[in-house]
Amino acid sequence: MTDFTTPASNASSVQEGTLPIKAAIVLALAALADWLFYGHGIGISAAIFAVAVACGSLLANLATLNRKQVLLAGALLLAALVPAIEEFNVASLTFMVLALGIGLLLTTNRDRSRLGERTAALCELYLVGPFRFFRDAIAAFNLPALKTGFAVWFIPIVFSGIFVFLLVSANPLLEKWISLLNPGNTASYLSLGRILFWTAALSIVWPFIHVRWSGKREMPAALAEAAALAQGIPSGQSGFFGIATILRSLILFNLLFAVQTILDAIYLWGHVALPSDISYASYAHRGAYPLIVTALLAAGFVLVAMRPGGPAEQSKVIRPLVYLWVAQNVLLVMSSILRLDLYVQIYLLTWWRVAAFIWMILVAMGLVLIVARIVLNRSNDWLIRANLITLTATLYICSLMNFAAVIADYNVSHSREAGGKGVWIDMNYLLSLGPQALPAVDRAIALRGFDPTLVSRRGCLVEQHKNETASWRSWGLRNWRLQRALDAQPKSLTTG
């Protein structure tokens, strides 16, 4: 049975004694991640890295493991690796990440038995755990002056570097201006992308190696006060995201985002002429997806910084900066939607581009709901419920939309054949949308003129539709409307 009466000094010495080993394991895993992933496609390498993380966690926490659960955690991980070995995609990645987290919870956290407690612990591991690497790296120096001065600037500088990287990748103008700085030979030795990759790898792996579950053991208030004083930190400000750190972060972030917002207002919304070596299409298209990633990171920072009961929640200085920053992120999302719309006007619609539009709208609504939670002083449970309601309503509306018909009709209407600004119709993609695209296919055939091959392929879609609706059991309102539209067409329309 675990002895909870171990003196604090002994526990501290055990932690300090294992930190060099854990640091070596984390560095080895980050180097492995660099070798497996940086500049390479992801496949079986994801499964290899997951096994390496599990082995590293096992080695680093061998003394405190719940050994009865090790076999169960290993079997769970092996089962989760099967989809990733079959094919690496979002679903297989989700299974792997969940298996690693659940396995860690089973083997290192004996105090969480209820489902709600385990869910909260996993959320803490995935959402808060990566940030602990920076805090623990600073705490390792054990120098109060260094910690208080360096800690308040470490998070702002690291996050600002990430945001600069994303904004530059999204904006060819910023990329051009940075290239004009001509840093010389330093750039040949240092790569911002690789530095950020290593930072992300270290922070992601660290919580699996240096395991720490909040609320695992209750510490008396006197001991907590003594521990805080021993580290030279006031007990009320011992959190990693203190007021000073959050304030500096928000000031830097607002200034960085203001540059992108002003450039978008001038060139994207104002249609001011770009430099001759930068095309309007490249400016519009490059930023659509990186800016969404930027907005998601911003939302995560706001949720952590403005957590209920946190030191920054009631600050009269921080709250306006949060509102300003979220407003700039909403503008970034709106700019991303406009960028994607401009791109679609030329290269037409696809399923993924429709999904991107919907996802961007959900991100914008999520940002607005975060502000609503702060203004109304609601809990994170309220925010989760509000987002779930929004997501459910969006999915319900999407279930009523005939996206295949919408995509096909848009592509034909905006194609070059129809006098639009778009490219020529991709008939292969149009026909791949299925029977619901038949009205648009007929319009495309009429625009192109009689083509026996297209008419034959159109006939295959009609036959497919008939087979799908042959039985009354497969009747649907959408198919019924399509059949009425097909029956109303003159017979000579597609027969030349």
C-alpha cells in the first residue's frame, strides 16, 4: 500500500534524482521524432514512435507503476496501433493518442476510479500537460531570480515565435520582408521550423515521462505554503500562467496579430495592388489554413489563461486585452473564409473545401463563445455544452443539405464554359459526385455540346440512381425530388 506519510524532503529528493534520467529519455524521444517525422511523410513511423513513448514512460516511472495494470495498458496500446499500421489518418491517430493517455492513467494514477475523474485527468494530460515542460524546465534551475525574470517572458516569447512562424507561412508579404533582413549564414545553421518542431516534441512527450496528476494527493496548506516559499514564489502566484506572464503574452500577441490584421484590411479587404512579384491568388490561398491553426492555438491559450478561478480572470487590464485578441482572431477567421472563397471562385468547389468552410465557421463561433463565457462569468462546463449545442445544430443543418448537388451546381455555374471566372469543368470530379449531380451534369453536357462518352457516363449515373431506388424501402425525399427533375427533362436533352 502506498505510504502517504513520506516526508516532503524525501519525495523531493526522489523527484530531483530521477529528473536527469527523465530529461535524457525526453531528449532521446525528441531526437527520434525528428528522425521519424521531420521532412518525411507519416505512416508506420507513428506506431513506432507511440511504442517508444510507451517504453520511455515505463522506464521513467518504473518505481511508481501499478504493475497489475501494465499488461492491460500494453494490450490496449497494441489494439490501438492496428489502425495506424493499416493506414495513418485522423481516426488512427486519435486511437493511438487515447490509448497512450488511458494506459498512462491506468498504470500511474490509482486515485482516479470514476469515469468523470478519469476523463478530467485525460483532459488535463492533453490540454495542460504539454505546458508543464516549460514550467519544469524553468524550475530545474532552482534559482528564484532567474525563474521570476525568465518565467514571465518564456511563454510570451515561445508562443510569439510559433505565431510568427504561422503568420509568415500564411502571408507572402511577411515572408518577403523577413527575407530582406538577410540574416546571413545563421539561417544555414538554424531552422525556425526545426526549433519549433523540437519544442513541440519535447512538450508533447514530457507529460508522459514526468507524470504528475493534479489532485492525486492532498497537501496540507502549511506544506503548500512552505513549498511555495522554498521556491521563492508567492503562494498565490505559484501557477505557471501568472498575471505577469499572461499580460506580457497578450501585449505581444495583440501587436503581432495587428500586423496581419492591417495587411488583410489593406490587401485582402481593400483590394490594394500587391507588389509585382506576389500574385493576388497566392496571397489569398496561402493563408486560408495556417490562420485557422493560429486561431485554434489562440483559443487554447485564452482557455488556459482565463480559466475560472485563475489569477487573470478578474484582472481589469487583462480582460480588455483578451477581448481585443479574440476579436482579432475572429477577423483572422473571417479573412480565412474570404481567402478560401476567392480561391473557390477560381478553382471551384470540392467536398474538402465545403468542409473547410463549415470548420472555419465553427472556429469563429467557438471564439465568440469563449468571450461569452468570460463576459457572463460562466464555467467551462457551460462552454463545453454551448459548443456541443452549436456543433449539433451545425451537423443537423448539414444533414439536410444536398452537398453533392450544391457542389455540382456551383462548379457548372461558375465554370469557364458558363462564362464564369472559374476553371474549365472537371467532368470526372462532377460525375464522381453521384446521381445527385445529374441536373448539373446535364447542364454541363449542354454547355459542352453532344459528347457520346459523357452521355454514356451520364446514363450510368441514371442507372445507378434507378438501382438505388428500385425498392420502396430505399425511398427518400431527396431521391424523389431528383427523379421528378429527371422526368421533367426533355428526352432529347442528352441524346443529341
